[in-house]
Amino acid sequence: MDQFYEKAGSLFVEAYDAFYSTPGPQIAGDVAFYDRVAREIGGDILELACGTGRIALSLAEAGLHVTGVDRSEAMLTIARRKRAALPASVQEHLTLVNQDMSVLNLHRRFGFVFVPFRSFQHLLAIDLQRKSLEAIRHHLEPTGRLVLHLFDPRLDFLIDANTTLPRLSGTHPETGRRYAGEVEVVEIRSEKAWPRLPRAADYGQCRCWRRMGLSPLRVPEGRARCAGGWPASAGR
């Protein structure tokens, strides 16, 4: 997954920002939720997998002190560019750090830590999940709170070839370019290529999302559904 988001200005990073710079219906209200929880708890805030800064910037504009961490330097480049366009008083409320959440080491603690937009589930290995939770524990105040946004996939949708998913589309807020992603069905004839996809072959066919459909997708033998975009800032 890293290769999609390594380079600043890449199609994948720019498309992500176009798709998710404004919240869609699947994440509507998340900024207000994190704002409310942060104020209930008090103290500084740590957002892991902050991506291009949609949530962190909004919280900083609301007067909260936020540290945003992401593994993708390319995503953070966009977030820093957006921060630079804000008043100096707001910029002072937001710190952006390039780190992997599984080896997080900020030498401080926070009252509120959250991982938004299903990003924790991009940690496909249990070992990485445990390491990340342990690292988070070391960064929480004794009375602090951790919030993970998780979802339980509907496998009947994942394997039903007749299910129609909505297209992803968006206009980049700075360049004005419009990006769109849609699902396509591809035949997979080799299982050599993507061993990291867990148990995909068990389902006969699976839905796999690739960034803007430019890179060859490799999955276990079977049929796969591929699409042009997917949220992926997860602590990469």
C-alpha cells in the first residue's frame, strides 16, 4: 500500500484529497463528534492517520491543540500546505509529524487519541495492531481516551457480483481537477502476487480497491472487484 502514497503530487495522493477533502455521507458528522469528545476530555489531541488534514485542520480552526501523525509524507505535504494558508494563530494549534503508528514515539502524552475513517483496519497483521495499541497506550494520559473508527464488512456485499457500489468522485480543492473512480470486475489467474490479502481466495471472488486503477492489482486466484479510490491514510 505504501507505494501509492509515497510521492508528493502523485495521482493517488491528489485523488485522495479530491475524494475526501469534504466529508461524504459515510463520514458526515465525524469532525463534530471528535470535537465534542475532545472538549469533554480536555487536554491535547493526537490524531493518527491524519492524511491530508481534513479533521486535524478543522479541530485546530476550532481552537483545539492537535498533533496529526501519518506515515505518508506525501499526504502530510498537502496537510502542511493547507495549514500554511490559515492564520498564524490557527497554525500554532496544529503540529504534523511523519511517523508510523505502530512505532509511535512522540515523547509526550495526550488526553485524547483517535484513529478516524477506518484507518486502523489498514493494519492487516495482528502484530501491527497490537504494536500500535501498545504505542498508543504509552501516549495516553492516565485518564485519557482512545477512539477507533471501525466497521464490520458485509461479506454478502463483498462477494455478490450483482451488488452495485456508488462511484467515487471529487474535485481537487486547489487545482480544480476532477477525479472519479469506479468498480470493475477483473479475472485473477494467479495467486503469486498479493499474498498479503487475507483469505481472499476463500470467497471465490473479492472486492479489492486500488488507487485510481493505474497499478496492476495482484490478488489470489478468483475474481476481484477493483475500484479507483479508497481511503488509505492509515498510519502508512
